[in-house]
Amino acid sequence: MRKAKLLPNPSAPVVMGSNSWLAVLAGVVAVVGVSTLQKRRHAKQLAVAQALQHKKTQVQVALLGMSVPKNFRDLVKNDVLLEKAVENVATTLIIYVDGQDAHEIVNYTSELYTMVWDIACLYDKPMLDVRIVGGFSQGSVQLQSWDDLLLLPELNAVFGEDALVDVQQLNAKRFEKDGLFAVTYHPLSMYIDKRLLDEYHYFENANTSLTPFDLVVVGGTFDHLHNGHKKLLSLATSICTKRLLIGVTSDVMLRKKQNGHLIESIEQRKRKVHAFVSFLNPRLEVEVVTIDDAYGPTITLEERAALVVSTETLAGASKINSIRHERGLVPMEIYCCRRTESSTLSSSYIRERWARS
């Protein structure tokens, strides 16, 4: 008689010893661990590759011309000039500062070093070589002039506000020197104009009307409520007479944020925002809502309202009004504040410090 082959019954339960279960579990954990590790490595490699590609497109050594600000427009203009220059320079940024007298140039130079440091940290360039030259001479004090700086052999590019610059004239003196290559010119007027649209009402501008609104809207992540958030909320409160509508970004939208596991829950963030605003003005009707997209209730509100933002989100505010226009809704009045200390006055910075501790 042929012996029947002992085949397993597919419907029968599989009995495994504890060691077998542990082996399988260890295998699953190992596979998941490797998969997660591979994803992290891939993400890191991608980030490094993107950073290298961006660096290749950057200028190595550049010269930026600036003036001591005389009015609010000059303040905003200089903000943009610094941001764009730091963003696009890889190694050395030379800043030439012009002004009416030595005293104001020296004072502004001191401020500039702090401002540039903050912007450089924001763009992850703490080692950017920044050199600020004051445009004045006093007796035996003879600093390098603008013309001197234009003849630096290592110079690659010049940044400035003017859109129409004669590049040939800019390079004329360089061509007279043996071995000097031509420099490129990068006009930044387009970016400055975008920051100074008529529809933007800056709180820092003395000419801005602070006539209050019945309804004011403001939004953000408001993670680990810090002074930047409090500044925005305080400004929103200062022009609100009745109802303050605050949108807080949902947990789902923040999943990909750096150190996202340290982000406070939506309930915590909403509670802290409500408590802070209620402290500032207990008589306001404060409504804190969760927002699951970039616009929240701003594109559906029918009432006239003011929208309070920082310079970081100005483009988003303009987009909101564009959508409202398409829907036949009145535009929101956009009130804005200049964002400063942006590298350290942020939730990302706070989470990063906590992650290292």
C-alpha cells in the first residue's frame, strides 16, 4: 500500500511554539524597521541632493547695494533685498551701505549684521561670509568705495533694486583690468513691488489707518504659542471691535512638519489661543476653528472683514482675495506685519531645541 503523503489541511489552525512566534515577530519588526530606515535614508539623500542642486545655481560671491532707510518703503525694500541676496548667495555676501552721514551709516551697519544673521540662519547658512562696508570716509578713515568693490577679482554678481541697469557699463572698469571676468546683475524690483502692493496695509506704516473692523480673521499653526504668534494675535485684536475668527491648522495638515511628533494637539493649540486673546480683550466674541486646508473660512465669509497676516503669508492672502473675487465676494482688507527674528521666533525652532534635549 502506498503511503499517503501527509499534506497540511488548509482549513486547520496552525500551531506554533512560543519561539516560533517570537521568530516571526522579530522578522516582521526587522522588515518594518528596515523599510522605515530605508525611507528615512532616501528622504535624507533626496534633501541633500536638492540642497546641492540649489547650491550649484547660487552665486558664490556677490555685492549688494543698500541705503539707510528713510521711510517705511525703504524698510520693506531692504527686507526684500537682504532676503533675496542671502537666499541666492552661497559663499560671500558683501553689502555696501550708503547714507547721509557717517553716524547713521555706522548705526545701521550694526543693525544689519543682526538682521543678516537671522536671515542666514533661516536659510540654513550660518557660515555665510557677510561683509558690510559703510559708504563714507572720515579723515584718515578710508573704507572701500562702491567702485573699489566692483573691481574685486572674486566678484561674480551684483544685486540691486533697479530693474534697468546697463550691465556693460557696470563691467566697463572690470574689462579695463587684466584677468577680471564680467559680473552678472540681479534686479530685485519685482520682489519689492510684490511686497508693497497697495492692497497691503502694514501695521508698522505710520500712514496706515487703524480703523477697527467688526470682524477680523487670523490663522496659523499656533504650535507652542510664542511671541511671534502673540504679536500677530495682538495686532488682530487691536483692530477688532466685535468678532475675532481664528483658524488653527489641523493635526493632519502638520504631519510632515519637522519634528512633527512634538507638535501640540489641536485641542491644546486652540485652547491656548483662545485664552491669550480673551486675556487681551475679554469683551470680544472669540471663535477658534480648525482649518483643514490653506484657506479655511476666508473664502466663504460674506461679511466685510480684515485679514491679519505676516509678510511670510502675504502671497496666500492675495490668493484668498483672488478666490473671493471669482466667487463674487467682497475682498478682505489685508493687514500685515513685518516678520523679524524669523529663524528663532518660530515653532520649528522650539521643536528642534526640544528634540535635541
